[in-house]
Amino acid sequence: MMVGYKGLQGMFSPKATELYAAILGLQIARQLGHLYVILEMDAKEIIMNLQSLEESWSVEGVLVD
């Protein structure tokens, strides 16, 4: 189990914040050499976006991609 944090300044949507946290967590896991990662979150829309093979055209689409 791993925990990390990073402060952000500005106004972000809840979806953008959750996506950014997932990205940072995956980057940390990769830097530590973990090959298998379980990403746990309760934001159903984000989970569906990350599992989809289609390009996301939402405002947060850049983070999803």
C-alpha cells in the first residue's frame, strides 16, 4: 500500500481532481518499479472513462487520455 500527496492551486472539478490523483498514483507506482497496480476509487464515471477504449471528449479528456 502506498500513499502520496501533492498540493494544487486553482479551481478544479471533482472529476479532474480524482483523475489527477489517479495519474500521480500510477506515476509513483511506475517510478517504484511496480508492474501490477490496483487502483481503487469510488468515482464510477472516472472508472468507466479509464476502462473505455474510446477517446474522451469531456473537459477532463486530456487527463483521461
